[in-house]
Amino acid sequence: MQETPSRRFVWLLTLACGLTVANLYYTQPLLHAISESFGVSEASTGAIVTATQLGYAVALVLIVPLGDIVRRRPLVCGLLIADAAALALSAAAPNVTVLLIAATVVGVTSVVVQVLVPFAAGVAPDESRNRVIGMLLSGMLLGVLLSRTFAGLVSQALSWRAVYALAGVFMLLAAAVLYRLLGDRAPDLKLTYRKQMRAIVSVAAAEPVLRRRAFIGACIYAAFNCFWTTAAFLLAGDPYDFDQGAIGVFGLVGVAGALTTNLAGRYLTAARQSMLSGLMLSALVLSFLALGGGGTSLFLLIIGVLVMDAAVQGVHLLNQSVIYALSPKARARLTAVYMTSYFIGGALGSAIGSAAYNAAGWGGACAAGGGLSLLALAVWALRSRGTAEGPRHPEPAAPVAGSGTPAVPAGNSETLQR
């Protein structure tokens, strides 16, 4: 019987994931300060967020698949050290162009969290897997939310450059901790990088559940970024006139979403996955109605953020719970497909949100986010009637070195279970 990971092991992985994923979001509350520092438009600084997300999406395709086929310790620690170097470059950037380049590298190297999540899912036994995944996702959500608070407060007290400098130090510390924590574990699969990449294409083509969940993930993360990319502009102007510290503290509003994700991980069962997905997607659509009223009402803005963050993270957990059941021996492949779609959606959401805000103000940004949420709900609602999501085929054995193309699920994973 597979042994449940110790609480210390899970907590340290959770902390590492939270600190690393925060690198993707420090810039959002700093956009106003960066635009003033370099004397450029807010639209120009918004491109920094997009560059980070696109770098992350590229790494999901090219780097995350390595998680199945190479030793994780050198992969994880090497990425964290490179991440620290890119953050140091961000802190010293003389202009927006250099900051854009550094932001792209930060996005690429911060993908280490998507190596750690399937690793944690693999070492946890079936009965505690959802709890472990929920724990890591809660840590990542706290990293997202607290990154904005941290960035706002540090920027207010010191400067926006200090935020990146301290983040670089955090990455070096995370590398040191994970070097000891991960140990010298053998890779899950013995095959070449080329075969692994072919297998990713095969699993994406063969699994309609994976494709649908990936599209839903892209839509919800696009909606999420529509809000958070433009929230700093709203809060810095009338009627709020928040300074950088206050904008950062506002990020704490969504912390309840992290608690929701952790609870969902504890009580989630396969029978409830579809129903909960529909309920949370409906709540996400409604949250943007409240956020639209948040242009003049702080109360509505807070309510909208609470519901939006909880719904996005809840659906994200449900998506991952569904896809990780499809092929337990090759979770890095599934992660690569799902998370690539997720972060491409996030990058597009940042760009769509900035464009909508520039064209139609806060109402336009909320309309864009609400439309993307509605699209995700429609895709969920159009699933086949009377079907459930889960693996249909028995798990193939991991291929051995020198074997042919690695086994992937043949056919789709839709089950006809009532």
C-alpha cells in the first residue's frame, strides 16, 4: 500500500508552490508604479503581465513534460535558480524592454510548480490524493493573493524594484529546501523527450474530457486575469484613490477562495465533480455582475472578488481531479495539456482585460470577464447527457527504456456511468 506523504512534506511543497507562483503576479499591483517610473502608458506595462503568462505557457509545453522522464531534483532546483536570476534582472531593469524580457524568463522558470503538483499527486495514495492536491492549490492561491499584498506594501515602503529583489531571495531559499526534500528519485517513465512530446499530442487527441476541461480552465483563468490585471487601475483612480499599499492589501479579500479550495479537496468525490463544476461556473458568471457594480461600490467589489476567487479555484481543483484520473502513470503529460491551455487563457485574459478597460473602462473589463465565464459555463452545459468523467481504460504499464512509442490511452475517456 502506498504510504501517505508526511504533513511536513506536504507543507513544504505547498510553501514552495506558493512562493514560486507568486512570481507570476507581483507585477499586477505594481503596474501603475512601473508606468510612472518609466514614463510609459498603462497599456505598455500591462504587456509585462501578458509576457509573463505567455512565457509560462511556453514552458508548460516544453519543460513540464520533462517531469515524467528526468530526475526531478536537478530539474526543479535548476529552474528555481534561473528564476532567481530573472527576478534579479527585473529588479535592476533600466527600461520596460528589459523588464519584458526578464518577465518572460520569470514566467518560463516559475513553471516549476507544475512539476511539483503532479509529483505530489503521484506520491500520494488514492484516498488522500485530492486532499494533497487541494492543499497545494490552496498554497498556490495564497501565493497569488498574498503576492499582491506583499508587492503593494513593499513597493509603498521601499520601491517596486525591491519586490523583485526579495522574490529572488525566496527562490534561492526554495531551491535549497527542495534539494533536500525531493531526494534522488528515479523518473516515472523511461523514454526520450521526443517520444514524450508525441505522447502529449496523442493524449490530447484521444481524451475529450481533457480537451473540454482544458478549455474550461482557459476561460475561467482568462476571466480571472481580466479582473486582476485591471483592478489596480480602478483602485488607483476615482472613486477609490488607493495608494500602492492599499491596492496590495485589497488582494487579501480573495483569501477565502484558498479556504474553499482546501475544503473542496477534502470532501470532493467523483460523483459530485460535474454538479459542483456547474454550480461554481454559475457563481463565477454572477460574480462579474457584482464586480461591475464595484466601479462605485466597494461592498459589491469585495463580494464579487470573494465569489470570483472561490469559484475559479474550485473549478481549477475539479478540473485537475478529473484529468489526473485519466492516466495516473503520465500526469506530467496531462498537466502539460491542461495547464498550457489554462495559461494561454490567462495571457489572453490579461490582454483582453487591458484592451476592454482602455476602450470602455471598468464596465468593459467586467463585461469581458463575464463573457468568458459564460463561455466556460456553456461548454460545461453542452457535455454529453448522462455521462461521467473518468478513466475508461486500464492504466498501461510504464514503458521501459528502448521500447517503442509510450503507451497512451486509446480512445476517449468518457464513461457511460449513471
